[in-house]
Amino acid sequence: MAAKRRTNWLTEEIANFLASCPSREQLLSYHPSVPTQERGRELLEKSKSGRITADEQWELDQFEHVEMLMQLIKARLRVEKVVRS
């Protein structure tokens, strides 16, 4: 359960960013906070070394879902910009 509580802050971080009505440029330049990036690297290291727990794997999966969502948003914004040009 600790991992699920921990990922609530990940969801909150993204929700707060999106709720701030970021501009197109802000969306395209978005990067997770330093603590979020560090946690993601830590989980990837554990996964690669085979030392990841089930809760940590769940947390890593949440990171991956958020990353995919942000990549899709950015891709669509880039396509939209090309179409407008």
C-alpha cells in the first residue's frame, strides 16, 4: 500500500500542472520535478537489477502510464502545430 500512497503525489503533480492551464509551450517543455525523476530512475535501476518489489513495480507502471500520456499530449500538440503551418 505504501507505493500506492506514494504514487498519489505523482498523480497530484501531473493534475496540478494540467489544472494550471499550461500554455502549449509549457506543455511541450514539461518535465517532472527532480524528486519524481530521481524516484523514476531508482525504480528503473531496481527493475533492471531484479530487486524490485511488487509494490515498486506497480509504482513504476504508474510512472510509465504518466509518461505515455504526456508523450501523447506532446505529440498531438506538435502535429497540430505542423498542420496549422
